[in-house]
Amino acid sequence: MTRTASLGMYDMPWLHSANDALWTGIAARLRAAGLSGVPETLDRDRPLGEIWRDPALRLAQTCGYPLMTQLADIVAPVAAPVYRWPGCSGAAHCSVVVVAVGSHYEALGDLRGGRAAMNGRDSNSGMNLLRHAVAPLATDGRFFGAVVETGSHLASLDHVAWGQADVAAVDCVTFGLARRHRPDLTAGVRVLAETAKSPSLPFVTRASASAEEIALLRRALAEAIADPELAAATEALGLAGVEPVTAEDYEIVLAYERQAEAAGYPALA
């Protein structure tokens, strides 16, 4: 049986070649270790939610919030990536809170009653970390005047840059990738603040994978990222390495949710 692989969390069209090269390096190492059914190519045809739930999943990357709220018995964490982008520290990252260039905002409190853009309600970086950041400022469960769901971090950047929203929280890895490869996408915004940090987006496999397979996947990731022949790809992705993680490492994501709820702010609003 040929299994499924995806690197879809940071797989914008302008990063396809880098992710393809990285996967080729990972796949070669998995085959050399004796794993069968390693796919030749990444799955870009199906929604990520479907790929994460595929019983044939070999390797994918997901967000820490759905990992803890939707996928607990479906996937198993393999490793957390270490990125070189500003806002990252080891295998942890934050979101950057962005507003339009030329806007008058100087602090989070200035955004009261404004319009917030988020990529999705199931996003740690676009929703959960922003909710946690503004919860102490909320009154009667509200802080923003309106919240719009855009579908992606890049769309949220676009909303802010063009005045369709006043603020968005964008994963600092996405922001770093866009600023490096597509500076036109970040030219219209500026960073107002950074959120609290949480573990970076985990590489995962199916929950039924053996401990041996998880160890092989982790080693293949580490070796491919360290391979000098893949330096162009890993530099483009900002990847410096991986660190072992378990689901328990992502409990902080739920702790941020509980802290917002304790402050009377259970939903981004």
C-alpha cells in the first residue's frame, strides 16, 4: 500500500519546489530504512483535513490547535520543526499581530471595536493566540467590532493591507516566508505586537504508527534538513532542524484557551 505524505502547512505555490526537494530527501531515507509504500510525490489534491485523517498517512504537518481539539486519536506527533524566522525560538513560534502601514494603532488596546481578520476558527496562530492576547482587554466577552474568517494567513494579510480589516494575527513562519519570497504580500502591513509562544506546527503521522516508525520518520526529517545537498530547499523554507515532541508539549495551546475563557472571553469576538 502506498501511503500519503503532505507538507501542506507551508506549501504556497512559490514553495512547491523547495517542499518537493525536501520530500525527495525524506522519502529516500525512509526507503533506505526499509519502509515500504513511501509515496514519490506530495499529496496536493485533497484538503488537509482529509489528509490528516487518512488511515494511510505516512507524514504530514498540522496546526497545534486541531492537534489537541480534533486529531488526538487520529494522528501522532513526530517532531516539531525549528525555524530561523523572527519570532521563532527553538521549536516554538508566535504570531505577529499586523496592522496596515500608516494606521494609527500603537498598542493592542487601540484596536478595541476594530475589525479582525483570522484564517480560521480552528487555527492556533490566527485565532487562539490572538484570543489569548486580547482576552485581558475584552469587556463582556467582546473586544472587536467584527471578526471575518478569510481562509488563509495570506488572505488575512491582504484584508489588512487593503483596509478590509484592521488587524490580523499571522503565524510568524508564514510572515517570514512571505516577507522573504513575496515581499509584496507584506509591504502593506506592519507588526504591532507578538503573541505568546507555543510549539511550532508539528509533523505528524497516523496514530496507529509504531514507535519504531515514528523514530524513523523523525530521523529522516532531521537528516534531510541537515543534508548540504538540500540546503537551497531548507534555506527557502527557513528550516534549521527538528525536535522530538509529544502531544503533551501542545497542552499550552489549550492552556491559552482556558486562560481566555477564565477572562470571560471564550470566543474571538
